[in-house]
Amino acid sequence: VVGAAGIAPPGRVRRKSQLLSDPSCWPAFSTGAEGLERIRPLLRTFSFSALDYSEEDLAVIAAEIFYEVGVDVSLKIPRSSVQNFVLSVWGFMRDNPYHNWVHVVDVTQTLFCLTVQSGLLDRLGPKQRLALFISALCHDLEHPGVTATYLLKSNSTLAAWYKQDPGMLEKHHSLRAFELMADREIGIFQNVPRDEKREICNLVRTVILATDMSQHSIYFESVKKRNAAKEAVLAARRAAREEAQAQVCMLMC
């Protein structure tokens, strides 16, 4: 049964990677291993453009980012499972003008660049890294190409499934991500302990739900308050340090 512009109901995976039954389905990078080696440094910069590559090349690039992050080694995730996961996500993406495969790989690479250049990546543990990059790749999983407002006003099947929830799209993306993470054939979690799986899944859900644009002002205000509180603490420390220096100067006079 398929509804809401060709989207399968929650709980029914519509498409999975053909790699599961045919390992030869993993695409070769169009310019070969040397070409892939040349673009690796580019992935850490804002000079990379996903529009310059074919969808097949973007699948290879998406997997390469997971390898660069190191989750395949730290969490003992076989590279074949990373490839299964990447191609399965690609299989879920619809041919929309914007919310498509090119977009999610672009977001994943931009996140990689931001976390590398800001130093955040070095401060994240393996589970946090995996959750963050799964969230990036899956944040628009099976997006119908229209807004939640449109789905609500058009009385769509998707809106009915999620009981007219304005955050239905983010919940749907999160649900599809969970289905892929839980799929034993894909095997992204095959060597991850159960309690750690739960922790990673909770982080993925939190991150994907946070992409709801209607909630951005709330998150922005929260960040502003944190920064203001941090600045107040730093200002108090500076004042205390200056006062101590002044007292030392007075004693020395």
C-alpha cells in the first residue's frame, strides 16, 4: 500500500539497497581511486560542491565521509554495512527539485566541514559522531517535496498517518532512519552493543527533529542565552583578575 505521493506507510520499508543481494552494485568513483584521493582534502572545505558530481559519485563520497569520521573503525562497522546504509538512503530519496539525494549529501559534507574546521569533531565521541552523520544523511529521508503546511491543508495521507502533527515530516524522516538502522541485512549496528544502539538512536531522533524550521527560533534563543551566560562568567573572571592586579599594584607602591 502506497500513499502520500508514493510514500509507503510507516513501518514498511519501500526500497533498500540492491547491494544486500549483489555486492557489485556499489558504484566505482568516476575518476577512479586517484580522483577520489584528490577530493578527500576538498571534503574538509567549503569549496566542495555536490552539484559537480553524479549521484553515483555522491554515494561514494557519502561513504567516504563516514570513513573519514572513523566510525567504521571505532564502532567496528564493516565498510560493506556503511555502503549498504548509504545506498539504502539513496534508494529512499525522491526525485525532488531540492529535497533530493544531492541535497542530503551536500548537507552531510557541509556538516563534516563545519565540525572539522570548528574543532567540534575532535570533541565528539564515536557514538556522537555516528549519530550526527546518520542524522545529516537521513534528515530529509523520503521527503515528499512539499511543506508540512501543504500536507496539512491538502488533507494528505501522510498528515493522517501522523495525526495532523505540524512536525510530521521530521518525524517521518526519523522513522525511516530508524527502520534502516534496525535492519539486520543492512547491518549498520551489527557490532554495536544494545545500550549503545539505544543511545545513538535517541541522538539521531533528537537531531533530526531539531531540523524542524518552526523550532529554530527556540534553539536560537537557547544558544543566545547560553552565550550570554558564558560571557557573564568570563566578564566576572576578567573583573576579578583586574581587581587582583590592581591590589597587587597598590601593595607594591
